[in-house]
Amino acid sequence: MRTTSTRTHARVVVANRTKHTPEKKAAFCDMIVETGGNVTRAAKAMGLSRKHCYDLKDKDAAFSQMWDDAVEAGTELLEAAAYKRAMGIERDVFGRDGKKTGTIHEYNTTLTIFLLKGRRPEKYRERTQVDYTGDLTVYEGQDKSAKDKLSNILFRRATRLSHKGVAPGSNGN
């Protein structure tokens, strides 16, 4: 018998890994939650390979649903921790003599930006505007391939923007 520890409690993993009991599946899903939805870390903590876990998920619809719910719950825990850090944490300040001299409130601005972009992408996403209308005119003496090259560049740029959710010619609002 092998025991692995986590921050909250110990898990017992039976050496016979071929028998997948409901208790083992529930313990694995609990570990997914504890690791913030990280399946690789959960599998490692349980002494299992990631591939083996995914194979089990593919074969068992009920386990697959438990797994998906655990990933969602783990992600919510991760979001809550990120939110807490973005909103700021109190930190004690100590003098040279080692005595506490006060506290400061530290904010994580970058994390706040990411949370806002995720929560309201229509308002906080990166915006790019491409305005292109009309036809490209090739003047006498100009290489015809220059027009084709420019058309291809504009087409590729518009395609990249459309994959990012920005319509060519729009201002992103």
C-alpha cells in the first residue's frame, strides 16, 4: 500500500491499480479540485499516469462527468485565488530590528487585467482596426505582382483578425 499526502488530507492508493473503484475515482477527482483543475498534477499525486487517467475517462461516462465537474471546481478555486490576489493582500512590514512597523496593501495589476479581459472580453480585449475599402490601382510602369503581394498581405491580416474576433473594418466595439 502506498500513501501520498496533500495539503488537506492523505490519500491511500492501493497497489493494485487495475481495479478502479468508485472510491479511487472520487479520490482522483478530489485531487483534480485540489490542484486547481490540473489533471497532470492530480495523476502524479495519485501515483497514476496521465494517459491512464484519460483512458479511464474515455471508457466511463459517469467518471468523465465527475472529472469535468472536478476540473470546473478546481478552476473556480484558482479563479478565487487569483481574484483575491488581484484585489490585494495585506503584508506586514518589518524594520531592521525585526519588529513589525506596519502593513501595506499590495495589488497585482497584471492579474486584475487578465481577470477583466476574461470576465468582459467585449470591453477589455485587445482592439485592432483595419480599414480597407476600394480597389488597388496599379499605375503604368508598376509591377503587377506588387498589387498581388499587397492584396495577399491585406487578406492574411484580415484573416488573422477575424480569428481573433475582430471584424475587418470595425473598430472592435
